[in-house]
Amino acid sequence: MAQERYYLIYQEANEEECLLTIEPFDDEEKLAEAINRLEGQHISEYTLIKGRKMKAALRVAVDLTEIDDDPDA
């Protein structure tokens, strides 16, 4: 039977990019270190899932529209 593991899911964003990360952890100590690292980067919103074997599917929709920076327009 597969060993249970933890999955830490968090998002990092700046003006140029947005990164969604899913990290698997078998060791609770390494998981705690990763959470402390996130808090040190001021990332306080994350999801923690405990499971045996997981599969991920990513579905993204982005709708971009140009913005007119001319205030007289």
C-alpha cells in the first residue's frame, strides 16, 4: 500500500508572473520547514492536503484586454 504524504499548494505572484506550486512531502519535519519558509516570504495562504496518491489536472482561462493609459481618451 502507498505511504501517505502531504501536498503543500501555494501561489507566488509579482508584476511579471504568477506561479502555482504543488510540493509533495513524505516527512512532516520537511513540511514544517517549507511552511516556515513560506511564512518568512509573507505567504500566509496555502493549502495542505494529506493523501496516498494524487493526480493533478490544471485548467486555466485568461482573458486579456488592452487598457488605454491616455486619460483624455
